[in-house]
Amino acid sequence: MGGGQRRARPHGGGSRRDPYLDFASAGRSEGLKYQPELVAKVRLATTATGKAYLSTLAPTDAIRIALSDGGDDQESRRSSVSIEAFLEELKLSRDRGWALSKEEAEPGVVAIAAPIQLPGEKIDGTVSVAGPSSRLTKDRHKAIAASVISTAAKLGKLWPLRERYNSNRAC
């Protein structure tokens, strides 16, 4: 661990998925940086980014991918829904332009994501915002989603320029 940081384990630990919290003092006397352990396999269908992506696919492809994508048992219990309910959620995500994950992939974490759509309907990625459920409350979802959608749209317009720039440099 580098200069000016100390590690702390949150209270109530004991699970292998407990995150470590880094208290960074560079530039500020106090602050909190969330740094989860990156060892668990997270199912695509439980994340906002995964749902945003899956909502752009044909329903049969989305279900096939969601069912074949393994995860841990705790995550499966938090997010188990019927295929019909999952398809409804994907339709809602597609219709409004953003997806939501409420404590499905990680307890206490809410995330909102939107697909990055390139000209010609190609989806090349997603943009998301995640934070503690105490701060990303239901009354803030639409405002945050508007920012996420706006950012995804801007990236969708810029992405082809980057590809064109990179291909011109290769010549």
C-alpha cells in the first residue's frame, strides 16, 4: 500500500466478498474510496451494464446468454426471477434507455447503465454509475439515468471518430 493510505475492514466482515475500503489522504484530510475485491464472478444478468447490453439483443439471445452465464450462489438467490419477469425488465430497460441493478450483483450497491450505440445500431459498450443504495435512492434514478444516457449518446458519436483516427494512423 502506497504513501498516505491505510486499509480498513468494514464492520460485520467475515464473508469472502467483503470489500476493503481505502482511506486516501492525498489532497484531502478525509475521504473514502470503494475498492471491491475482484475475485467473484458476477453474472451479466445481475448488473446494470449487463442488463443494458442484454436489452439490446433479441429476447432469445438475451435469455440464452443470461442462463449460460454462471455466478455465485448468493448472487443467484438475490436476483432469481422468472424468465418472463426478466424479459419484462429487459423490455422496460430498452424502452426507457437505461437499466437498473438494485443490490443484485453486490449487496448495498445500486447501478444505472445505458448502452453506447454507434451509428448503424451497433452497440459497442455501456456506461454506468454505481454507488451505495443509501445515496442512489429511487427518487434520484431518473436524474442519474438522464446523465448516463447523455454520456452514452456522446460516446456513441465520438467512438467512430476514434476508430477512423486509429485506422488513419495505421496507414
